[in-house]
Amino acid sequence: MTTKSMPTKLGQNFLTDPAIAEKIVDSANLSKTDNVLEIGPGQGALTELLAQKAGRVLAVEIDKALIIPLKKELNDQKNTEIITGDILKINLPKMLEENNFQNYKVVANLPYYITSKIIRLLLETKYPPTEMILMVQKEVGERICAPSGKESILSISVKFYADPEILFFVPRENFDPIPEVDSAVIRVVQKKDLSRADIKKFFSLVRAGFSSKRKMLLNNLSTSFNLPKDAVSRILKKAGLEPTQRAQELEVENWIKLNETLEKQEIEVLKGLR
Ligand code: SAM
């Protein structure tokens, strides 16, 4: 029976429609040569299908109470290993190395209370997945895959590493218990030519650009880095940008170019500021 409730402990809203589970797993285009990491297998809505289509499956579940029924359910699936643990605390590179999972895809219906943290972890880890098929809260999916002109720190953080796209939406009625929000399934494909930018400096620039949402880039950067406006204006123009632009108008390539331009500046005051 499906019940509507308050937000659940550990984001446990289980997918109830097998056709949607199939659509999610099909989106990963799996073959028997693929390794798949699933985060939060729950009651196994996706896990069994993943086991049938992929070569090997590692599934990390935090809730010990779900593990025994899940293992029972997956009894005949010898290519699947359930690991009890918190994906944010596990030593991910070690787990991937031990399982020979340096090359893998992620397929998951993510726990929504830690979606951004998990995506960030997977993008920044030593062995990032080549591709992820993720069910996320609809609004979060839309923000990650923002169209040009509507970028945010979240969308830039993903687009620095990968190309995200919305695949389809899933209404809330397809979960038990029914959550307060609808969902979106997104595909996130790792970029082949990753920028060589210093990550810390790059994201300090992006955060500075977005520091005050309504303000122009010129003002935000000048305030954050304590630089005269005419110096910031020159840097922006050198990077092919207009000082009147706002952070949300810049695409990831613009931020990369702006970061490079800043790096090349010989302005003493910039040193140590980022
Ligand atoms: N895959 C199942 C499905 O589609 O029905 C369950 C999805 S449910 C939205 C999220 C799952 O993530 C739950 O089983 C929950 O226990 C698990 N989970 C929550 N936090 C976790 C964490 N930090 N590490 C691993 N699993 C977690």
C-alpha cells in the first residue's frame, strides 16, 4: 500500500513501478562488460535488473535493516555484492580498487537529503564513473542541467567535470511512501578533456562570482577579491566578458577562461587572495 508521509529517514522513498525501474536501467545501456555501482539499493527495485544486465554490481546501502532481505532477494545474482556502509564515509577509491572497479558506471535512485554531496564525491574521486544515471529531486535535476543563462554554483560544479542532461521526469506517486517532491532522471557523462585548472582557485572564483545573486560580476569579484573595479573590468574584458554580465550568464568555458586570465595577471594584490 502506498502512503503519503513526512520526509523519510535516510531518504527512503522506494520506487514502486517496475516499468520505471526498467526505463532507468535501460538508460545506462549496460552490457555484460560493464561494472555498475549502485548507491542506496533499498529494497532492490533497480538492483535485480542491474544484476541481469551488467557484468558486476556493487551496491552500497547504509541501512542494515534492508541488507538481509535484499541479499535474500538477490540470492541467485552471483555477480552482485551488497556493501553495508555510508557512501559519504566509505573509502571509495579503496573500495573501487579492491573490486577492480576503476572503470564503472553509476546507476542510482539517490537519497535526496545528500544528493549534491554524493554527486560531488563521485565527480571528484580518484576514479570517477564514466557515466551516471541518477534519479534526483526534479528541481535539483533542472538546476544541474540548467540551460544557458541560468547557471548556478551547482550546475557549474557538475559541468566542470561532466555533461549533464535530463532524461525524463517521474511523478511522486511512483514511490512508497510518496515524497513531497517529483523526481527527474538525469544522465551525467564524464568529460574527456578535463580542464587543468587548479580546482581550489577555480571554485573560489565561481563562488566569488555568485556571492551576491543580483549583482554584476564586476561588483561581486571586486568586493570578494578586494580589487579596484577598473582592474576587474580589464580582466573581464580580456576573458571576452562584459563587466555588466551576471554570474548566471557564464557557462563553464567562460569561467575556465576567466580563471586562466586571472592566473596570468601579474597583479601583486591578487596573490594570496584565492
Ligand atoms: N534504490 C531503491 C529504489 O529505487 O527504490 C531505494 C532508493 S531510496 C530513494 C534511497 C536509498 O539510499 C535508501 O535505501 C537509503 O537507505 C539509502 N541511503 C541513504 N543514505 C545513504 C548513504 N549515506 N549511503 C548509502 N545509502 C544510503
